[in-house]
Amino acid sequence: MEEYFDTFTIDGKPMGVKPKSFCHSAKPNIYHKPVWIWIYNDAGQILVQKRSANKKNFPGFLICHLPVMSTQVKTLLTHV
């Protein structure tokens, strides 16, 4: 099942919902919000999930997507 994202112009104006395949196509000229989550353990170490080196966009980066009609907090709770 394909993911869908709320999309925006470069200036942050809403453009509606688009599928991930469209958002990640060559030069779609739209943007969606990513989420960066930093979780520390008691030793002060950062615990993260790294993107696969085989990903088309941003391989090896530490990032996840913000689903349609979601918030950063809701996304955090579903990825932890």
C-alpha cells in the first residue's frame, strides 16, 4: 500500500495530498514534511534508525516521513 503525503510549495503553501511515488519522482516541484526523531538513552547515546544505503533518495540518512493529516508527535509515537 502506497504512502500519501500532505504536499507544499517551496514557500510552505499547501498543495494537497500526493502519493509517495509522485513526491519522489524526478523534479516534482513539491515538498512534504520529514520528521527527525532524536532518542537518547540513559548513557547519553543517540538511538536512531538509519535509512538503507539502497534507497533512491537520501540513502544512509536518518529520516522518516510525516503521513497525511499527521503531526510530528503522532509520527514519533508510531515509529518508536
